[in-house]
Amino acid sequence: MNIKLKNPLCVFDLETTGLQITKDRIVQIAILKVHPDTSQEELNLIVNPEMDIPQEVIDIHGITNERALKAPTFKEIAEEVKAFIGNSDLAGYNSNKFDIPVLAEAFLRVGIDFDLTNRNFIDVQNIFHKMEQRTLVAAYKFYCEKELKNAHDAMHDTKATWEVLEKQLDKYDLDCNAAALADFSRAGTNKVIDMAGRIALNTKNEVVYNFGKHKGKTIEEISKKEPGYYGWMLEADFPLYTKSVLRKAMEDIKDKRRENTEKNMGEKLTDLQKKFNS
């Protein structure tokens, strides 16, 4: 069963200096771009993270500091990566929780607006965990009946992820539409809008905090009850994209309040004019 694509789908994987979204940096980005006509393109780049790669991380993906130092920085390749992705939907393995937030953070860090709105995000790991509860290596063996060699090389992992997704579509009665797959592969009931899982939309399409003591509560509600919480988030160690989404949500709330105030003032003025004229 072939996936039905309206836009191209960029299946990608990142190798990084570590697992902290706000602090660690990309050392390899590999993208397999699948077009609606099923043709494919590849982009595979080693990246200078401009920081030391810990030995325990080198032992996993094999990219040494010496090799990374010879590579371009993310700032130098950012426009190329953005142009390659274009308007594509995005897919990966654990990509909703890690790869997409890290990529968005990297773009924002170099001053490039990487628009994540109006895209579908297919997380192959979430589909796999909902169906089988395994790892990527096990997923590859389970679905593709092959051993995953060179695991933790970004391009090998990227191609394996695409093969697993194709096999999942063959095996399960899933809607092959990218939007439906994105919805199915999303973890939880709320729709995450900052990719790091901190800000989401509830079933009423209201923007809510998706973590901590205010989980499930609307940002508008908390802005009234605990206005300092918004400022704390902007100052704390949250991803830049999370902060950007939060600022936009707060701006929308302020605009809504302003409109309501102007509307109420207009209604009061109309009532006074009616009284005066009578």
C-alpha cells in the first residue's frame, strides 16, 4: 500500500551532541524527500556543532570531533536545508519529540524562521509503539525482516524509517493520507503545537499548557490567575520555538481582549447615544 501524498514528505534523522533540545547541537542531518509521484531525493550533511562531541556520543554515531570540525556549521547550511525541505510534511522516528524540535531550534538559533504551521508530522515510532511496542532496530527486523546495519548513522536510520513506514502501511488498516497518519502517530489527546510538547490545543481548539502544574489549563486562564507563569517560561530553559509559540498565543489573547474591550465600549457609547436622542 503506497502512502498518499499531497505535499512531498521529508523523512529525516539527526545525529547530535546529546539529547538536550535547547543545549545540544546537530552533527549530521539526513533527509530522504519522497515526492507525491514517488520519486526521491537525498540530502546528507555532516555539521560542525561548534562544541565538543562527548566520547560516549561519538561511540554511538561514530562522528568524531576531527571530522565535525572540517564540516560547515548549521548557519552555513541552514538555507540549503530549508530550501530542500520546502513545504514538505515531516516524518521520522521519535521525530515529534526530538528531531523536529531540535531542527526548529537550530533554525531559530541562526535567525531563520522555519515555519512549522500547516505541515503534517508523522512519527513512525508512535505508530510502531501503538501497534507493537518495539525499538527501531526491532521495528526494522519485525516489518522488513532484515537486520539494521550501521544503526545510528543518520542516513541508514532515515532509510530504515522510510522502509518501516511503507511496511506499516502494508500491514495495518491505516488511512494512507499524510494528515491522517500524522494524527494517528500523535501521542496524547491534545494536539502539540510547539513540537516539544509544552504547548498544545485541546479538543475545543484552545491553546493550553501541556505539562507541569497547569497541564490542560488554557494559557488565557493562567494569564489571569498567575500572570507571572508566562514570564517564567520565557526566562526558563525552554526551546526557542516553544517560547515563540507561547508569545504568539499571548499576543492573540491580548488582541482578543482588546477587541472585546472596544466592542463593549462601542456598545456602551451606542446605548448612551440612544438615551441622549430619546
